[in-house]
Amino acid sequence: MDKRTPIDRLNYEGNLDPVVGRLCTTYRVGEPTDFSVIDVGYEDCNVVIATQKDKYVAKIFSKGRSPQDITRYSTIMEKAVEAGVHHPPLIRTADGGVVYVDPQANSLSMVLMKFVEGKSFLELNRAPNAEELQKVLEQAAKVNRIDHHPAYLFDSWAIPNIQVMFDKVREYIKPEDIALIQQAMAKYSALPVNDLPHCFVHGDFTKANVLNGDDGKIYILDFSVANWYPRIQELAVITANLLHDPDNPMSLRDKSARVSEEYSKLNPLTTEEQRCLYDYALAGIAMEFMGAHQEKYINGNDTEETEFWLNLGRTGLQRELT
């Protein structure tokens, strides 16, 4: 199966040079001297741009995003920045807007941010240490306090869509792996999800979206799938994905307890939330595993990143359920 590239996601064919040039002019950041496309991720096309003034990241929205989706996403980024979340600073156009639509490139829509020096935990190939985890949870608490209830956006990787995902990818999964997934699904289905406290949730605190900045700060990237969810969904993703470390013997249950304890110092969890977090995180591991199947066998993203998520899911389920 052919690999899809970030540029393939755009409603545009041709050289990106003139697009980048017009973008830099619109945002008044100086003439571009170099740019490169970021290969990590499954949505949009992210481009690192160096200019005479500074270094930036342009998020060029994929052809699958409607104007409403783009407005939703840009509004959420602005809300996050206003709330003091560590997110790359947004650059505004001359008229004060955040989104730029290029009429000469099939109306490609994009936003521009300052480039933050550092590496994601996917690039670092490790989980956060104790000090870094505390900083991550400080950001999570800030996100969850944002007073914003966006229109619902379906995210195929989101834990509440576990049955939908299973039905979609089941034919591509090995029988022995299906048995593990079904165990995780059964535990999740027994949770009182609708009765748990809900709030604004980033929903994707993964290794790829949490940046360890060279300035000592933790930055949160990619709010594209933020929704109004059970609060512990944020912590479940952190537990299942960000804290995954095949060389660390700590169990998922111990990780859940650690995350619950540390987060509660900032934003107290209810007794019911604490009780449910482990099973919610276990479902999160199953979703990582199935989501990787979706990317590899259905969407054609047969990449190193996809293999990483496959291995994360498989080893995580095996460690907890066998």
C-alpha cells in the first residue's frame, strides 16, 4: 500500500514555495529562507518555516476540514492561549485574524505559530519523568478549566467511539489480539461514562503532541480533536499513551493511581473518577492499537509512527491482560 504524505492531505497540487511566500507576506514575518514539511501526524500539513526574522510553524488545513471545522479549531487555539496554556504563540495577519485563506492556492486555509525549540516525547522516545509529568498535568488542569463548550466533532480515535472503531478494523486484527481488545471494551462498557464529570478536554495528550521545550516548559500541541468529554478522558490518554514505556515495569494501574493523585492536587477528582480511570485508560490503549490498524490498513499510512502506535497498543494490552 502506498504511503500518504502530509501534502497529499491538501486540496492542492504543485510546489509549496509560492504558498509559503504569500503566507509570510500576509503574516508579515519576513521573507522565507527555508521550509520543510513535518512528517509526523495523520491530519493537516505542518510546515516549519525559517525567515529573516524568526522560525515558525504553519498548519495548512487538510481538504477534509470544512470552513466550520477550521473556525472551530482556530477558536479553540485562541481560547487555550488566552487561558495561559503553553501553546506555540499564534501569529496574526494585518487585519488581526488568525486564519489565512490563500485564494491563489485553491483557497487553502492555514494558521501560523511561533516555532518552539524542543522535542516531543515521541521524538525523545521516552515517557516524562516525575518533574515533567507534574508540568504536563499542570497544563491538563489549565485545559480542563477552559470555559468553552465547542460543537461536537467526531474523532475516530476518541475512547467513547471504541465500538465504532472495533467494527471498522476488526477484519484486520489478529484473533489473539481481538480477545484482548474485547476484554478492554467490556471493562469500558461497564463504566458510568455519561454520569462522570464532563469538561473541555484536549483529548490527545499523546507523545506526539506534548513538547518538552528547551526553555524548560511543557507545550501542548494540536487541539484539533478537543471536545466536551468526561474529564478523566484527558488523564486516560496521558496514562495510556504519554506514560507508555516498555522498559518501565510500572503497571497501568499504578500509573493511573499516580496520575490521579498528582492531578487531584491541582483539580480534585471525584471518588468515582478515581475508580474509573484505570478501565478508561485500558480502553485508551485498545484505541491506540485499533487506531493504528485504521491508519495502516484503511488510510494507507504505513509509516514508522503507525508501527509505533501498533506496538504501543499490543504491548500495553498484553502487559495488562495476559
